[in-house]
Amino acid sequence: MNEHAKRRLFALGALAIGGAALFWVSAGQMGEDLVYYWSPTELLEHGASAEGATVRIMGMVEPGSTEWSPSDQRLAFRITDGAQTIAVLGQGAPPQMFRDGIGVVVEGELGSDGVFHSDTVIVKHNNEYKPPAEGEMPEEVYKALMKDDPEAAQRASLAAQEGS
Amino acid sequence: MTPETVGSGVIQGGWEYIYAAYALSWVMLIGYTASLWFRAPRGGEE
Amino acid sequence: MPPIESLPISPGAAVGLVALVAIVVANQRAGRTPWALPRWEHAFGLVGLCTILNGQYMGLFEAPRERMMGEVARILYVHVPSAWLTMVVFLFTFLFAVAFLFTGRKVFDQLVEATIEVGVVLAILLQCTGMLFAKPTWGMYWDWDPRLVSTAVMTLSFIGVLTLRSLVVDADQRATWTSVGAILASTSMAVTYYSVQWWRSVHQMQSSPDTVAKPIVLVLRINAFALLFLTVWFVARRWRIAAARAREDEAPPLPEEVLA
């Protein structure tokens, strides 16, 4: 076999192996057991067996659920996927983009009390990039939160979302 | 970050990350240009 | 800093004018055509340099703050173009590798070598700017997230192909194995691109002009074209090196004793 034919054979072999690998990966053969995070529903489906295992869960910060006490750096909020809601308790300030209604990934473990004890809060933002709407002051959301008035915070949050 | 800003949802400042990213892009561009320059074929080529 | 329109001259235009004057003066002295360039690719390099100066100026001082990310969104203008160009360059690596194996033409082998190296440089820039973007927005530099891991695997695969290439002595075998390796490594590029759709990732899906406001899209485009021009210049310059080395391999210089 001459050099040229050999190269073509190599090309076809490499393309076949690469294509097969890609198909295998895209068909989800390795994805199911290796998820980066669970949803609250999936975690709670596991019942008591989910307690104590270090996992990540992703959900939306339930509007008005955030309680932050600067004195002891205690952060409490609830995350929801629409069907199930889990109370999260963490230590330390979350990333600055943390707010009502944003997606977050929390890492930690579910306690027997049903509270998810988190040591890491990661903010997951979407692929939208927009300048602030005219006259919009997202700081208002935070001011409303500080007044300890969840309803006002929720209104401000909704107003901010509609402004986009 | 100050604890008071928790929940605002808006990132304040952060210019150190911005300048680091832009500076890094110039380090990479100039660095790679230099590496191409030193390896460029010499004599009769250019 | 004032917006770019209100400057007497934009940074890119200033550098471009100085460069043009320098080229014309140098050519006049050497008695060549005033606008002649030693190589065609330098035109791309010059346009890319001027465009990226303006693009980064706009990205830093003129583009609007993002609603939630504030100023930090300016990192987009270096991060996103490097992501696009990494993918484009590795896509060409794949095409050149297939072309080499099917035609056996040496120029494709040299282009595979050039595009892999430039792609790796862009991928490192991509990963580092991504980390600098992730810290203030997500809250961490690095995590074992599908998008971040697949990008790192892609970069390491192509570095592996370059290492393999440097280890093979025979020129024909080297060319064949580089292309085979490049095709296999290209798999990781496709995985990286689709990782945000196939798996749950903290990285957002690919954005599009529908999800990004117009002034941000404009500055992104300027920076993407700037990096595209610079990338063409890089690949062409790297290809000259590969071509010169191939010529040396074919016609080794006479030993010193013979010349003396």
C-alpha cells in the first residue's frame, strides 16, 4: 500500500473514531451519572438517602425569601425549581449578583431538618446582556430588602425585571 | 465586598478584573508576536 | 474618558496613520512602491491592531454598563471574541488535517501546525479571561463545571498534538500523525461548543443578537473582527515559519567544511 492510500485510511479511521466518540457523548451515555447539579425536585426524590451527601443543587432564589444578617454573616434563602422548594442556610456573603429570582447553584448537604447547608453559592446568570433601562435603579431592590419588607422587595424585583 | 450590598443583584466596581483581562490580552498578543518575530525565517525571505 | 466620537482622532486611526507614514517613508528610502508591504498578511496585522485599539477603547470607556453586571460586563469584549476565534481556528485545523490526509499536500500539514499553535494561544486567553469574568459574576475562578472542564480538555488535547508532533522524527510520519491527532482532538472542540446544551452548566448558553443589547453587540463585533484580522496575521506568520522549516528539511544546508 502506498503512502497516499495509507493516509486516506488513517483519515477515515480518525474521522470514524472521532465521530463515534462525539455521538457517544452527545447521546448522553456519560452525562446521566455525572451531573454538575441537581434540581430541588431531583434531590427530594431521593428522600432520606440524599441527606448528608455533598451535592450541588440549582434553582431560582424565591423572591422575598432572602434573610441576611451582617452581624453573624448568616445567609438564609429558599431556592425553587417551580415544583419543589428547599430552604438554604449558608455562611458569608454571596456573589454580588445574588438577588431575588436569579438562578443559583449551591453546594453543600441536605440536613435531616430538611435545610440545605451550603458552603458555596454560585450565581448562574442567563445569556442576556442589556444596559439599565432609562431611569432604572436596581439599587432600589436592595433598599427595599433592607427595610425588611419582603413584599416591597418583591415589587421592586418585578419592576426591575419588567424594565428589561 | 461590603455586607450591606447583599441582595442588590448589581455588581459594584470590579475594575481590577476588567483591567486584568484587558492587560492579559495585550500580554498574550505582544508575547505571541514576539515569539513569532524571534522564530521568523531570516535571510532572503523577507 | 470621553466617548470615541468626541476624540480629535481615535486611538486606532492615530496608530494607523503613524504606521502608514512610517511604511511610505521606509519604502521611499529603499526606492520601492510607497505602499508596498513585504508580505500580504501585514495588511491584516495592521488593520487588526488599529481595530482592536478602537474596539478596546470603546469596550472600556464607551460601552454601556450592564444592568446587573455593571462595569464587569466589559470583560465580554475580550472574552467572547477569543472564544469565537478559538473555535474558528480549531475548525480550520480540522479542515486542514482532513485535507492533508486526503491530498498529501505539504502546505496543509504546515497550516495544521500553524492553526493548532495559534488556537492554543487563543484558548489560553479564553480560559484566563473567563476565569477573570467568573470570579466577580459567578463567585469563583474555577469549578468542575462541564463548560470549563471541556474547554481545558480541548486546550490540553491540542497541546498534546503539538507535543506528539515534536516527538516524531520522520517528516512523513510526523505529518500523518499530526493530522490524525488533530482530527481526534477536534472532537473535544465540538464537545466544548455543545457542552452548555448537553449538560447542566453554570455557564450560560451561547448568546445571540436577540439576547444582547445593540450597543453591546456593536462593540463585540468590532472586537471580534479585530481579533479575526490579528488571527489571520498570526496564522500566516506561523505558517511562514513552518514552510521555511520544511524547506530546510528538504534541502539541508551544506556542512561548514564543504563551504570552507
